[in-house]
Amino acid sequence: MDSKTSRSEGRGVARRDVTESLRELGIQLAQLNRRVSGRLGLRDVDMDCLDLINRLGPIGPGVLARTAGLHPATVTGILDRLERDGWIVRERAPEDRRAVLVRALPQRGGEVFQQFAGMNGAVREICSDYDAEQLRVIAEFLERVAEAGRAATAVLEQQQN
């Protein structure tokens, strides 16, 4: 076996290791999110939407539905629950009083943050083992994987319609 073949096989093994690690990460994060959702009295999908509202908001319900990949009627139910339980408010958009924007209530955000404190601390500790350039490479890799996930989801959605 020549060095080129050996390198190629090594790269294939490493690529499989990355893929398996990403699958395991997905499973572990889903389990963590389910546990946190349960502790906060939220459904998993409510927690996902709350996270999107926190990161992207204020956001319109239609944009939230598209971003979350949910039917608008489903999002209405989610928003009703989140608003009833004091996680979000619906407000009129200042530039168009007919439009509604959804905003997360910051006083409840601390509850979510507290539940993720252990994971956030562990990630900080893991990151301390890497220099700034290595962390930039890791961040870029994860962003590219997330984008690939969005693209794959869009393809599946188009095939369904």
C-alpha cells in the first residue's frame, strides 16, 4: 500500500469518526434539551421555538414557523402556551401596526440559562484546551455542518411537497 492510499484510508476513517461523533452529539444534546424542557414545564418543540425567539427575536410568527420548519397553526399553539406561561410576549411591530412580533421575556431567560449551566461550564472547560485559531476552525466546521443540515432539511421538505 502506498502512502497516498494510506492517507486516503486514514482520512476516510477520520471522516467516519467525525460523522459518528456528530450523531452522538445530536443524541446527547436532544436528551439534554428534553430534560431541560421537562424541568421547565415545556414541550421539546416549545423549547426549540423559545430558543429561536431568544436568538433571532423579536421575530414574526411566520418567520418563526419557517425557521423552525413548523406549520403556522402549530406555531400559533406553541406561542399561545409560551405566552400563557410567561415566556414570551406578542407585540405590534413598530413599523407596521398590523404585524405582530414575538419577544422573549428576559426575566425568564435566567431559568433556562441555569438549567444549561453545567453544559455551558463543560464547554468552556473543553474550549480552554484549544487556542483561538483552533476554536475558529471548530466554529467554522460546526457552522458548515449546521448549514448542511439546513440544506438537507430543505431538500426533504421540497420532496415532500
